[in-house]
Amino acid sequence: MCHKVSISVFKIYFGILFLFSTSLFAQTNSKEATWIWYPGDFEIWLSNKMQVRRTEREAVFPPLWKYYSPYALVTFQTEVDFPEADDIKIVSEGPFQLLVDGKQIYGQPKSITIPKGKHKISLKVYNQEVLPAIFIDGKYIKSNEDWMVTNEDKLWIDEAGKAQQSGTPWVFVGSWNFNTPNNKPSEFKLETEPWAAKGAEKTENGELIDFGKETFGYIKIHGLKGKGKLALYYGESKEEALDTAKCETLDHLYFDGNQSKTYTHNGSKAFRYVQVQKEASVQYDSISMLYEYLPLEYRGAFKSSDKLLNEIWDVSAYTMHLTTREFFIDGIKRDRWVWSGDAYQSYLMNYYLFFDSASVERTLLALRGKEPVTAHVNTIMDYSLYWFVGIYDYYLYTGDTKFIETFYPRMKTLMEYCLGRRNKNGFLEPLEGDWVFIDWADGLPKTGEVSFEQMLLARSLEAMAISAKIADETADEKQYQKLAQDLKEQLFEVFWDQDKNVMKHQRIDGEMQDIVTRYANMFGIFFNYFDEEQKQSVKNKVLLNDDILEITTPYMRFYELEALCALGEQEFVLDEIRDYWGGMLKEGATSFWEKYDPKQTGEEHLTMYGRPYGKSLCHAWGASPIYLFGKYYLGVQPITAGYETYTIEPNLGGLKWMEGKVPTPKGNIELYISSKEMNIKTISGEGTLIIHSKSRPKTNLGAIMQVDKNKYQLVLEANKEYQIQYKAL
């Protein structure tokens, strides 16, 4: 979507550009034209536009963090060797200056003929309202990801009238899927499709419309006539829609009698129910909606012998799709904002459902913004750290290095900000303006030095070391490796209780607090920071200990259950999923919630933040079974970037059978697993199948090796279909 190289890499690139222009011509000609812009600017502009749409009872509720803006003036440039004259078309978002071989072409030409030979094409574009962007289409030249762009071209005319340029920071352009001249970035909209209501009933003052499940979109009124007022009261629950005084979202409309008979409201909302109240002077026949969504393919799949788990997967997938919009957002009703902690989990779920790389990139860019860094991402300390880890995971799953090459400078400045917030002991500790979130949990202490934050910082430094290597920043790579190693050692020296064999939670003013929580302990398991003895101790003394502060949000339940799966507790985790997510289904959930407490009853499930309907009933972090089922039951995960190598370690967790698909950059891995057989269809790359069996398995392809008692492995070749017979433990 957006690409950049360092200055040194650009020099190499530009040298190749001049030496092998014919090769560049062939490459440019082979790609379709698309709209291009300064990398990251479209994402910043779109996130600004989207996040101010949040309203509470018709009051605008903008985000609480810093807003950035696209560059108003940028210069696009490429060089092509034309084998013959070429007529090119030019479309721009904003007025432009066109230069061919450094000479200005006067006017604002919509087309121009470029003569045969090698030519440098430059366009300087201004747009203060949205963002500067261009679409160039000819036979031999097309705007695409190979173009370069700068926000400061440092171009001047010398005394001889010749254009001069030096020290300009060129980067690869950004692009997405705007592939026709009329499909402008500034006009981007999500798709819509008509949905009919599932039911309607009279209320004391109007009509209650039920769309059957949680949804998102635009109310449409049919047969509208008359003059007067009409009110829409939205609700994720029936109770909320009926409570006109306290429902979170509503719209008051006024019609002058000259309106169309079919009216579509211009503000999209999240709801299942809508109560319609109107003045007697206004009439309508029926209410429907336009469902608004990002068109994505469900590449991942899961089905098993347990119908409840199948329903949980289906509702999780629907929840994930509802919260995958212009960006990965948290809740579709209340916040409609881009939160880094929520988004990090969405990235992981995305890799096992859509594998939509563009959504990950857009969200990462929207969260990061530009320079200077004056606060943590979303103002939350842990959310800055999730941002770093999310980038490394993106590289691991997709194999794409260009994103890191492009945005490494922004990674570095954010990390410098984080490191600058450490105390004299080298630990992160909240300073003025820092919000330490961790989780919504009653009684969770968050002051002082918290082990969970240090563990996230260590992982972020490891991510920075890997990113520095990709960006060819050797000195940075060594620095971040040392910082990560030193911090991990200090983390265990300070917070690991040698007697109890668990990680303590907090130190205040140099004094260790006698508090153990689940957070750092469970992250240490799937970060692989603990040895086997430590893992087993944490499992028994923390994760399976009811005396430790309970987790009640799907947000941290995600990590708790991942840690247990990483320890081989799949059967236990399935029971937890049945109880927790199944509990929401029993309460009538059609998408999964921000928080679920089985001890609550009735309307208590709707309350949060001191508001009767403050809880989000469709929240991104509620969809985590997608990730768990794909990674720890079907058992598929990448080992090296882009699934060049990967493992499959199926675990039925007590199920009779399961089947599914796991998407990768190269296709879908397809699996069927029962207690007696495994059928696996591979993609490119080399896989390793790990089989836990009472006896030596048999296979139609390859050779099975025993690696431990009741543990075997089989090397999986690319694009093969394997049938294995075994006896599950």
C-alpha cells in the first residue's frame, strides 16, 4: 500500500534507474495505473474523517488524541525510456505543476504527448482540502507503486535558468485500490446493500423496528410524506432503543414536505433496533436500511463436531467483519475510533479470517500519524508498545518488508519517545499525560513500575531490532538487541519471585508489592520468555488459580486463553470458550461484547462507564476465537516470514473432528482432523506437521520421523495433499 526506502537505498535505486531505464520501462508498462499519494497521508486523512463521525446523542465526540494532516504540497517523479511517442492522460486531486526533463509545461493539461526517448516526469501537486494525488495513464507510463514522491523537493533555478536539486528525501509513493481515473481517493466510501427489517411492533409513541441482529448502516424511510419532525432512537438492545432519554445514539430529522418519498439518512449508525417516533403530520410506509461494509472475502474457516463452537466461530467472524471498516475499530456503536490495543488483536484475527494486508497497513498508519511524537499512541503507554509488536507480526505473517523499509523512521522516533519516558531504573513508569490501560478490571493497580509494561517494551525492542535489520540500519539493530536483552534480564531480576516461581505485578518507589496478576505471567508464556519449569509454575499458580484477580473482558481473555493453549490446555480452553462466549449467546448476543460477566443478569449486561447502555455489544476484541481456533486447534502458524516455513500442530481438544482453512499470502491451507486421520492440503513453502499419536502414523507422502515419545513429525512439501492415519492421544 505504501513503500519507502532509506536515502542510501534510494541512491542505489536511482543509479539503477539511470543505468537500466529500459528495464524500468518494461516494469512500469506491465502494471496498471492507479492513484498515488505521499505514503501514509491517505490513511491519516481518512482516519481523521472517520473518527469525527462518532456522536453521543447528536453531539460530536472527536478523539482525545492528536490529529495530523496530509502534506499540502508534494512532488511526484518517475523516469521512463519511451520506445515511441506516448499520449498520456493526467488526472489530479488538486492543481499541479508539470515538468518534463526539468522544463515546465504551462497550463493544467489533461493530456500531453511525450516524445520518444528517456524522460523524467515530475508533477508538483497542491491540495489543502484532502490530499494531493495523481492518476497518470499512457501506453508506456502509468502511475503506480514504482513512482517516487517527496514533500520537499528543494528545487531551484540557477542563473543559467537550469533546474537544480539536491538533498531531497525521496520515498516510494502510497497507493491502494483506486484503479480508475474517476475512482478518486477523496471520494472513498464503504459498500452498501439493502437490508429489510425482520420485524416491527408498536410502542407507546411510535414503532420499534428489529433488524434481527447487530448491524451497521443507514436508515431508509419508504413512502415518506408530510411536513414535520421524525426521531430515530438506536439501540444495540431493545431496552436501549426504547429508552429515548438515555440511548447512546439518536437522530432528530425535520421534513419540509418537499422531500423524496424514499429518504435515506446520511449518518450511518450501529444498531439492531430502531425506535421511530414522529409527529402526526409525517407519515411513512416502512423502514429498511442500507447495510454498510468493507467487502472482504472470508478466506479462513472452521467447523467441528460441536455445534456451539461452530456458532461461536460464525458470530466471531461476523463481529470481526462489522469492526473491520475503513480501519480496524473497537466498537461500532460507541467509540468508532482506532485504538491500538483493539487493533492489535484485530490484526491477529485478520490473519486467520480475511488475511487482508491493506487493512492492517491502513490501521498502523492511522495510529502512528506523523512527527513530532508528543504522546503515546491513543495516549496509552501499552498501546504504543502494541503498535511495534503489530508491525513485526505483520512482517511474520505476510513477508512484506516494504512497509518496514518505508516507515522505519516513524518507528524509530516513536521508540525514542518511549525510551525517553523511562525512569532512572530503566523501566517505563507513567509520567504526566500517560494512561496505563492494561485492562478494564476492578481493583487492578496501575501505578509505579508494572511488570506487564516492561514485558511489552522488551518485545517492542525485539521488534525494533528485527525492523532495523530489514531497514539495513545495522547500528540500530545492535542497539535495540542490547536494550531488549538488558531489559529482559532486569525484568526477571526485579519482578520474578524466586520462591513462588511467578512474576510479581508492581514495584512502587523501589518497594515490591505483594501482588500477582495474570497479565505479565500469561504474556511471558507466548512471548516464550519463560523456561518450561517457569511455564508450568505460572500455569498452576496463576492461570488456573481462582484466587488471582479474574479477567472479565474478552480483550484480556484473548491472551489468557492463548497462554493456556500454548501450554497444551486446549480441552480446558474449549470449555472456557463454551462458557464465556456461549454465555453471551445465551444472553441473546448476535455479535460479541466489550465485556461479559456471567454474574450479571438482565439489563446489568448493558451497563458500563456509569451509563445504562455504555457497553459495546459489538467489540473487535470479542472475536478472538477466530485466532485461537486457527492457530491452536487447526494448529497453523508461520515460523519464518510469509509462511516460507510454517508448522501445523493440530489439537482436537476433545472434539471428534474439525476442519477448516487457514489463509496465507500464497493460498489457503486446508485441513480435516479427526481422532484417526488427518487430511492436509498445503500451499507453497515448507511445512512441518507435528503429530501426537499413540502409535507410529502412516502417510501417503513423505517419511514420518519420531522426535519424542508419542510425538512425530512430517515435512510437508508445497502444493501436496497428505492423508495421515494415526491414533490421537
